[in-house]
Amino acid sequence: MLKKYTLSAALVILALGASPGSATQSGSIVGETAKPTIPSREDYPDAGQAFGMVWHNDSDGRSALLSFMVPETDNRLWTMRCEKLENGSVRIGHMIIATPREMVPDDQFGFTIRVDDGASIGILARMLPAQIEGEDLTMPQFYLPNNHSLFPALARGNRAFVNLNGNKFSVHLKGSGDALVSFLRACR
């Protein structure tokens, strides 16, 4: 089901560590609409900067795979894979290499992704099995249709802020546009 991935201990520490504070948000007064502000990197540490992670499309005509990863390694933080179903529909399977606190196999939970100062996008995920470095682990995984609003946001944005069950981190989106367009073309 999933390819084997090398897991960097530093990534796990980053993803597992509690981040201080909470996202900065504008308050609202009765009758006034609150406009979200961009969360700070202090609250959402950059998960890929120290490792030089990039967005990489690895579609070969038979399968389509997009990863936020360290070039020329198997170190991946976020992987998207195309799944073509028997009924002709297509969905994108996502896996984020992180172990949220207090989660056990098969737990289902909601989390959010905000791109730049846009609205938070709510996602429903489940802790599912994955084989990483020869170990059977459980990682947050979720499925979205290939036309979900998250994809254009990731393609056009500068930074994605992820709040995964209280574990907050961000990823840059430099290069995500071209990689996502190529990936989605291959995933039809």
C-alpha cells in the first residue's frame, strides 16, 4: 500500500514536540467580521527548513506520487499518492510522517491546514498502518478527491500551517505549484 520511507529522527522530534503559544488571530466585535491573520512561525515551526525539503513530483505514467521531501533521499514529511478506484473515480491518499500525542491506531480525528492568511481547511484523518524503515507504525493518513480545494490553495500559496491534533508546524510552498499541477495531471 505505501512505499518504505526513511524517517529522520529530527523530523519526528519536531513533529512530536509541543509548540509554545497558539496562533495569532484577530478578535471580533459584535457585528464585525474577524479576518484571520497569518500564524507566526514561532507558533508553527518550519518543518522542512533545516533539512532542505522541497516539493517533488514522482509521477511515471503508471503511478503518481508527490512528496515534501529531502532531495535524493527517502526522507519525506508529507506524501500524496494517486489512487484510481474501480468505479473510475480518483482520490488522493495523504500521509504525514508524525505521531500526534495521545493517538493510537485507528483513531479518527480532525485537523486543520491554513494556507497563508486564507480560511482553515478542516480535514478528517485516521491513524493507519505504515511501514517506515522496516517498522510497522501508525501515521496520520487521509483521503481527498483530486478536485478538493486544498490543492489549488497549496499550488498558489507561500506557506501551509498545519495543526495536527495540537502539533503545529508549517511547510513552505515554493515549487509546490508546478509539482502539484504535474501530479494532478497524472492523477486523473
